[in-house]
Amino acid sequence: MNITNSTGILDTINSRRSINNFNSTKTITEAKINELIRYTTKAPTAFNVQNWHFVAVHTSEQKTKLKNLAYGQQKVEDAAVTFIVSGLLEPQNLIKHSLDSSLKDNVLSQEMVDGWINAVSNMYSDNPILQRDEAIRSASLAAMTMMLSAEAMGMVSCPLIGFDPNGVKEAFSLPELAVPAMLITVGFEADGNWPQKPRIDNTEVLTIV
């Protein structure tokens, strides 16, 4: 194990804050957006189904449109980019494509792939509640990975749940199966942000059995 790198990850987790005030004069390139998404998609998903979808809202016009659907939150306009992070329903229709590369690269055997495809079909096909739960889980794992990756890349971020999901889905032409879970603003810090807010003690949230 690389101890130095492990310590860096823990430092990133320990120092991360949700940023409200962004420097609106600093931007990032499309190449940097792509790099951030490459890290983001290292997040885990059940059966490696990768049932997520991202929209990078990057231009001034599109930021304004999204801000209006996020109840006027200024950070959407000031951040370098805001990501619409969605999970996708119907993983039973996504799983084969998701596993093609694992099969091709001999990471998984044909027998294992077939087994996973059958398992996903049996679990999700007739269970819309579980489909939605899985969509939100996958989107949430991706969102946290995105925020930690942004920190490691020298940026800051903030998750937002205050937005009109149906309006966002329509305005940004999200896939029919997309469930918008949250927005993630990413960019560079301006003055006036809070320090990291204290967390509840372990004694109140942890049971060891």
C-alpha cells in the first residue's frame, strides 16, 4: 500500500467543505471536465452496472437556465461548472453493455457475466422501487467520488438538492430513464465561506456489535 497516497486521501476527506461562494472569474476546460468524470466513474455500482448519467453545465447561458431551476442559487452561476448527477432506471436493460468490456478484457468469465445478467434481471425487472433505490445509490456514490476528486484536483464543490428535478430533466433533455439525484457545483473558492461544520460524535451515530 502507498502510505503517502493513503494519507492524502484521508486528508482530502478530512478537509473537504461544502462551498457556498465560488470565484466566478475562474473557469475550467472541457478536458478538465472529462478528467473529473473519468475519476467519478471509478465509483462502485451494484454488478458494475454503471447506471448513472452526467450533464456538465458549463456555459453562461446554460448556467442561467439551471440557476432558474435551482431556485435562484447563485453558486450555480458562479461555479466553473455544475453537474446534473442522475441515476438510471431499468438496470436489467443496461447490464449487458456495462459488462461487455469486463468480458472482452477477461476480467469476468462468460459464466460470471451470464450469471450477473440473470441476477440483475431477476432482481430489478418487476421492482420499480428497487430500480429507483439503485439509481439514487449509484448517483450518490458517483457524486461523493466527484467531490473528493475535485478536491484532489485543486477545486472545491458543493452538493445541491434544492432544484426542480422534473424541470431540469425536461430543460436539459435528460434520458427518459434518468432520475436527477442532485447537482454538484465545482470550481474555485471565493471569500466568505464557512469553515468545516462540526460533526456529531461517533457515540451518537455508531453501534459496534
